[in-house]
Amino acid sequence: MPSKIYIARIAEKLDWRRLFFITLGLTLFVGVYYSPAWPHATSPQGEVFTLSHQGKAALGLFLLAATWWVFEVVPIGVTSIAIAAIQVLFLIRDPKKAFGDFMDPSVWFIIGSVVIGMAFSRTGLTKRMAYKMLALVGEKTSVIYLGCFLMTAGLTLIMAHTAVAAAIFPLLMAIYALYGEGEKPTKFGKGLFIGMAFVAGAGSIITLLGAARGAVAIGFFADIIGREISFFELSYYMAPVGAVMVFVLWGYMMIFFKPEKKTIPGLRQRAKALYAGLGAVSRREILTLVIVFSCITVMSLRSFVPGLDQLNKSAIILVSTILFFLLKILTIDDLEGIPWNIILLFGGAMSIGFCLWETKAAEWLAIQWLGLIKDAGWFIFIIGIAFFVLIMTNLIMNVAAIAISLPVALIIAPYLGVAPEVVVFAALVTAGMPFLLLVGAAPNAIAYESKQFSTGEFFSAGVPASIILMIILALFVTVIWPAMGMPITV
């Protein structure tokens, strides 16, 4: 009898949900890894793509990682470590590549962006900005949502959305502290941080400065079509989409995460008092602003000044990190406070992304998908490409999603009477707004640090948002972009 009681107690302590999803992830990987060879993919030019054993294993590994990430069976950074370890143990990729991706320049860019956010927070700049904004927007939580979202989207017009999210995050934390619910998760908190992540993506599609994906897409367009898309042409067509999405997402958050309180009584006066209590702008605040905006200026000029394009953006932003410590704006304690769980998450995202790329698994997927829609009408073809990019950009780097899909799509488009311009712009819209997984974009992961939502809640919020995005894109493809002068068919 005592043994039965002991076994019953152990069973009660087991987290059966967690155990189920751990097992599910492992089963998906093993099932795909040992499955028979998958069918070939054939490109429009007749080139045959064979999915190698390593490519099949990469797809299985991604299914495992996605399952563990969405259901948080272990810390998200630990799942990333598993990604690299499994690649090596199952001979999918060389150890130097699998683990080396954790030190990719893009990961260092995220580290530099996070440190900028820390500098804003430590110097008091975020509180100064937060209190000033609250004094202006007032006490309605709906207007606070809108004010935060507009500020986020506005900053992405001149700087990378990763850096924007890192700088805005502590500001939102300061705002949330005034909500009066402590650190516990609330609908307002979920809407504030998930909304920031979504809107950062929406704003980043408007100019070439918001993210690297735009420059990559324009490069492919120029190589294949032989015509340049200018900085201002891109913004002309993308600005209406980005602006509409910002306001739609605001409305979406007001419905999906309607704040528990319509107003925060006395907030405006309290914000004014707190702002006054900060005193005059300090030397450390001024130094921080000078360092950050100098880095932003140099990164922005890379798109216009010949020669500067040779400077890597990760190296530029890391100069700010070095200066923060040289000038004693930050200390060793701040360095130890970097959210390494998030950094590891993106290291793992880079590792699985490169794994899918180098094993040709991503290219195989792209050819298979485009093969399904190559005989469809022009509308299905455009939306189908955009949807593929939407899914892939949630799984791997958005630059890689563009790189594997656009070249094939631009070659198929003329055969279906589809203008190449609409293919590029439609793909860029969805590449900029990965609303499903934290690994889809750095702002998603930065928002997760708020501890206001789980990865499952983020995914649940992202499904309707992604559907809305596709509906709005369809409206632009059929009505708005043609009215603006964009060629849709040829």
C-alpha cells in the first residue's frame, strides 16, 4: 500500500502536459529523420532538387525546436542549445558551423541593441521619455496603447527595428509600472508588449532603414529584372501598408487584449510630478543620446554614402557598447544583466536557419510550394508567395526567407503574366511581420522579456493577426497598389 501511495504522489508531481510536448518534439524529429526519402522538387527551369538525408534531418530538427519553443517545455535558450547539439550528434552539420552560428554578426547586433536599451534605462532616459509621453497622451489606456505604438513605428523609419525594440522596451516597463498591478501579467501588459513587437515589424517595412531584408530584396530584383527600386519608390508603396497595419494592430490589441482599466486616474498629474522629480538632463543622458544617434546616423548613411556600405552594422552598433563602458555609463553589473536567454534564442534561430539553408532543405521547400501554385491565377500566385514568406520568416531569418523564395518567384512570375514589382513588395510586407514565433524577429523576443506572456499566448495572438495581415495585403494587391500606379500584371 505505501508503494502505491508513493507512485501516486510521483504521478501527481509530473507535469504531463510538459512531458507530452517533450515527447512530441522528439517523436517528430526521429520520425522525419528515419523516414524514407522524400520526393524530388523540380524548378521552373527543370532543375531537380533532391532532399538529402541532412536536409530531411534539418526539417525534423526544426519541428522539434518549434514544438519546444511554442510550448516552452524548457527555457527557450535551452531549446536553442539543443538545436546545435543535435546537429552535431546526428552529423547534420559540422560542429564549427552549428555552434559558430551563435556568434553570427546578427546575434551581435541584437546584443548591441539590448545594451542600448540598458543604457537608456540606467541613465533614466526611458523614464524621462515615458513620463513625458504619458503627460501628453493622458490617462486613457487606449490612447496609451496608441502613443506607444506610434512612437515605436516612428522610430523604425530611421533605425533598425531591433534597436528600436531594445530602446522602447524599458520605456514600456516604466509605463507599465504606473498601471498599478505590480509585475503580474495583465491584458494591458500583454497588449502593450506584444503590440510593440507587432508594430515594430509593421513600421520596419516602410523604409530601407528599418531592416536589412529590404536591401536584399531590391538586390535580387535588380539582378534578375535589371531595374533598380529606389529608396523612395519602396517607401511610396510600403508606407500605406505599414501605416494601416499600425492602426489595425492598435484596434486588434484593444479587442484581443482590452485593458482591464479604461483609465488610470491621476496618471497625467503623477507623470508630470515624476518627470519634474527627474531634474535637469544629466551629462550621462546627453552622452548616451550622442553615442546612440551617432551610431544610428552612420548606419543610416550606409544606404546613401558610397564606401560606408562596407561597414558592418553589427560592428557599428557595438561601438556604442564599447563607449558606454569606456565612459562609465554602464558597469560590469550591467554586462552581467544582459538577458542571455534571449541571446541564446537568436543564436539557435540563426543555427537552425543556416542549417535549413546549407542542407538545401529551405530551397527544397520553396520549390515544392511554388510548384503547387505555378499554374494558379495571378492573384493566388502573389498571395501564395507572400504566404510562403510569412511562414518561412517565422521559422528562419527573414533575409533568408526572401533569399530562397524571391529568385524562383521572379522567374516564374512572367510566365503567369505577373509584374515582378508586386511580387517583391508583397513578399516584403509579410517578411516584416512574423507574428507567430519569438524567433521570427528580435522585437518578439525582446518583448518576451517583460514576462507578461508565454510563447503559447504569443502564438495564439499571432494567428488572427497573420490572417488580418493577409487580408489587408490582398486589398492592397487588388485595389490600392494598382490605384497608386504599381503594375500588377504584364
